[in-house]
Amino acid sequence: MPKPKKLISNEQVMEILNRCGGSLNIVIISRIRGDINQAILRKALDLVQFNYPYLDYRIVGTLDNLHFTSNKTYKIPLNTLYHEQHIPLKSLILKELNTPLESNKYLLRCLLILDKQKPEIKYLITTIHHAISDGLSSVRLQAEIFNYCQIIASEQNLELKPNLSLVSTPLSLDNSFLQWIKNQICIINSVCFLGMLKTKMFIYQIESLKSEKNVAIELRSCGITQRYLAPENTRKLIKLCKLENTTVHGALCSAMLIAVANKLRKDKSRKINISCASYVDLRRRIKPEIAPENMGMFTSFLTSFHTLKSEILFWGLARDVTRQINKGLKRKDMFKPLFFLRKIVENFLANPETTFATISVTNIGRIKIPEAKGILTLEEISFVPSNVVFNRIFTVAVATFNEKMSLNFTVSQPSISQETLELLADDVIYSLTEVCNGTSD
């Protein structure tokens, strides 16, 4: 049983945002083929909860005194719904994205969606609190749930015992990790970094999507649209990025930035100053390294700034993003926001029409899942953080599974309409497809 623990700054932020319509909670979506039902999933969830003690946590206290405490009363909530023509799958995903977790009871809930028209297809959707997880560990946990379902459905023998490496893992960036980070960077440099970020925002006069309708935060919701890059184009993109001396992340940022610039630009000769928030995996940058199967929030961000002229070269922009990210990683800038995250978010909530970036991109890359052979098949898996609060920011969460890239685009609505979101997503896929086919510079 995990010990009670006071939430540190970045964990507090995630609970503050959870109370704002579920913002930044992580939703994981899996498509499963085979005979899986609520009874099988219930057993699997109980096993996962047994093996991951932090799933017993709940959050109690006021916003200035939040604590994790253990609560054995609540099992992971599980609901089952039927996906029918009059209830689109997307609407069920939207509901999960826009429903806060009852964090005083549990920090993970699960939804099994059955399809009357295609009974062999099931959708598994889990929603997890960002204070105890990140994209990598959320997807890995979903895979663990699937593997337990595979074992149970295939009637294989299952030995119930805790994984000691998981039990002993610290929850997120605890005080020992924060002290390690402080030893890596000077706290004065962190203060200077925050000032430098504000200065750059002012000097560049960063542009972002225009708000189509302004409403209070409590009246906003997260909008989503999903796109895919076919396996052939996914392979091509990875290969081209190596040839062009950039990264897949850089290419994704380039496509996103170009899509927004095209939306903003009315005078084609006008220069546009825009910025990109790239989320960074801290797991392999902390000593000792943290494996994806260990739950916790080990993420931060780096911001790059770009001036886009009338003729935008896709690969040149991708290299510029990659160059600025590498420079930030070398300076260890990704650690610096951790000490000010709560102040940054509170300032944002107090001034909801401000924005800290034009776009944001989180890409966990290839999903590697230990294979459990049986009667079930995991056909798709992807993730998406809910974006309720962050106004006018065009966001994408990217993952590659079975060589197919899944891109989940989100915006805060009604500031950005669904129509605008669909058009922007189409533009991003168009850019990526064009470069894969060699018809774009």
C-alpha cells in the first residue's frame, strides 16, 4: 500500500486542471478484435490495480494543501456502453475527454465500448489523471490491461503476485528527483529562463489562432479529430527525416506550424511569428533512467520560436525546430519550468485569453508492447491529453503502432470551431503526405 504523500508543484497543477473540465487528463483509446467482455475486463483491472499500487491513490485536501492518500474502498470504475449509429464513437471519446475524474475517489476510470453492428470489435478507453502518469506510462498501462485480458480470455494460467520494481517506484518527480534536478541546474538560471521566455514572447509578438468565440473557462470543452498516416507513408517519413538531418518530431511540428500559418496569413507576403511547445520525455534524461512501465509524470516542455516568410520550406522549418530543441536539451532547459509550473498555469487561468504557444506537439514515437499470444488482437492504440483550458492552441498527440501513425488533434472549443479543427488537421496530413510523395520542399 503506498504511503500518503503531499503533491509537489507539477502534480498540483494537474489536479487544478482536472477540476477545469478534466483538462490535461490523458485518454487512451484501443481497438481490440476478439471475445472480450465486462467480466474479463473487470478481472484484468483488478489485477492491474493489485500490481500498480499507485492506482489505489486518491487526492484529498484544498488546492493549497493537496495530498495523495490510499483508498482501498474504490475499485477502478468500469462502464460498458454500446456504440450505435445514433451514438458515434467520437461522442463517447469526447465525453471522456470532457469529464473530470472524481479524484477524491479514484485517479483512473475505464470504458468498454461494444459495437452491435460489429460484435467482434471492441474499444477500450481509459482516462487517467496526469498527476500520476504521462503519455508513455499511460499507453504502457493500457497495454498491461490488454495483456491481462488476453491471458484471462485465453484461459491461460495466471500467477498473481506484485511486481516489486513497480511497487518501489517513486510517484512522479518526487522530492529526491527534484533535488537531483536542482543539482543539475542553477535555480537562478531557472528564474532567468522564465524571464527570457516572457521576453521572447514579447519581442516576437507571437501570433496564434484567432478566437472565434470567447467564453469563460467553465463553459469550454475539448474538441477532437483523429487522423492516420498509412504505414507506407509512416515508413517513408521516418526515412526522409534521417536523410534531411531532422527528426520525426521536427517534421510534425513543421506540418502543424505551416497549417496554422496558412490559416493566419491573409497577405501572402506577410511574415508571421509563431511558436511551438514540444513536450519532452524526462524519463531517459533523469539518473537513473525511468522505464515506461513505471507510472508517473515525467514530462516537461521546450518552446521554439519561428518567423515564417511567404515561401515556407518544410524541411528547413523542421530542421529549425530540431535545432532549437537540441539546443534547449543541451542547456537542460526542459527541467527549468518544473519549478514554476504552478505559477505559470495560475497566471494563465487568471488571464484566460493569453496563450503560451501557437501549437503544441507531444509524440511518444513507436509503441513497443510485449506480445501476449492468445485469442485477442490489439489493432490500434493511441492517446490524447484533454485540452479544455489552453485557448487558441492547436495541439496534437502522436503515437506509432504497427507502423501506422495515429494523430489526435485537439483544441479548446468554442474558441476554435470543429470546422476549423477539421481543416487544420487535413492540412497537416496533406503536408506530411506531400513530403512523403516527394512533392514538397
